[in-house]
Amino acid sequence: MKEERYFYDPLISGELPQEEAHHAVKVLRMQVGDEMWLMDGCGTYYRAIITAATGHRCLYRIEETLPQEPAWQGHLHLAMAPTKLMDRVEWFAEKATEIGFDELTFLDCQFSERRVVKEERIDKILVSAMKQSHKAWKPTLNRMMRFRDFIKQEREGDKFICHCHANEELKIKNEELQSCNSLFLFDVLRPGVPTTVLIGPEGDFSIEEVHLAMQHGYRGVSLGKSRLRTETAALVAVHMMQLKNM
């Protein structure tokens, strides 16, 4: 029995995108008549047959359209400050896609060590991980945003900011305790509710950023007692959201 081959074609145009075509024809040596599976990244699989395979072109004919049911509830949005070393960001993007989430935004924060991200490279990793894990949806990748601009945007559902500041540092009042980081993220996540979680840089969010987030409806939360690296914290947050929404 031949192994099923998955390819990404967001347009389902009858011809694979150049990079996908190269992989099918030159690397996998697929030929006319071979069966393959296509993903549009928007929730549908397609069973297709190759009708032409020459050079760097691969044409196909759709044989069957198979809409998929969502594998989790709600809309899971992770916004994080990218790390100084890009390989750690790329590792996160790959693993988070394998686990499953919906949207990724990179934040330019006060203590950020990196303020430029090559979105094209990250997007290719999202596509590769989507195909490898047989996900029907590709996570949306947004352009990097300044923290203040991101916070001020209207967002549906629950909003959380993960930070390590003690209540004394933040000068939290008694009536504001439900917005501090004494809450454990997993305990306050609600199944089926659109959720946005913020992860800061290695130096954490500044106190001013935490206050600003709280002013715009974000609740401070903890990911546990361990002090985690940025990419680890981001992956833990995605995993918690996924577990609550399965």
C-alpha cells in the first residue's frame, strides 16, 4: 500500500505551487496517475490524481472533496515576543502547529531582544508542520506588532497575559486580585471561548506593559512554578489551550 502524500495548495487551482510541485516531481518522483492528497489550509482535504508531471510543474484533477470537522473548539491565538535566536522561534512554530492552534502574532515589547521576524520563513514552517501532522487548517500568521498597538485592538473572548511579577511589584489592590498572576492559566481557560494568550520576552513584560494589558481587559496568569524560556512558555500555553478545547 502506497504512503499517502499530502501537499498544500491554498488556491486548489489544478496545479501545485512551484515548491510543492518540485517536491512531488523531483524529490518523490511522483508520476501521472499517482494519487495525492491536497490541503487548502481552510478546513478541506482533496483527493487528487496527477495528470501531468514535467520539470517543475505538477497538474492534477480533483477526484473527491472532503470537508473536515474542527479538531478543537474556539479560536486559539498566541501572541509572543520572538527570542533572540530564531531557531527557537521556528521550533515553537513547528511544535505549536503539530499540537494545534489558530493564530500567531509576534510582539515587539519593551524588553524584546528581537524586533524583526522573517514571516515568510515562519509561514513555510507552519505549512510543513500542518502537512506533517495532517491538520486541515493552517494557523494564521500576522505581521509583527508593537505591544501597545496589539493590546489596544478589540478581541473577542478571554484575554490573558502571562508574567512573573509579584503582586507587590504591580501594586495590585485587593479588588484587582482576579487580574493578577496568582491565577493558573489552565484553571481559567473556558472551552469553546475564543482565547488570546500573551507571552513576553526573556526579560518578561515590563510592569507598565502588564498594567496596560490589564487596563484593556487582559487577566494576569501563571503557567506554573517553573520559570520557563519564552518558547517553552508559549508552547505550554498552546498545549493548555488545546487540552481545554479538545
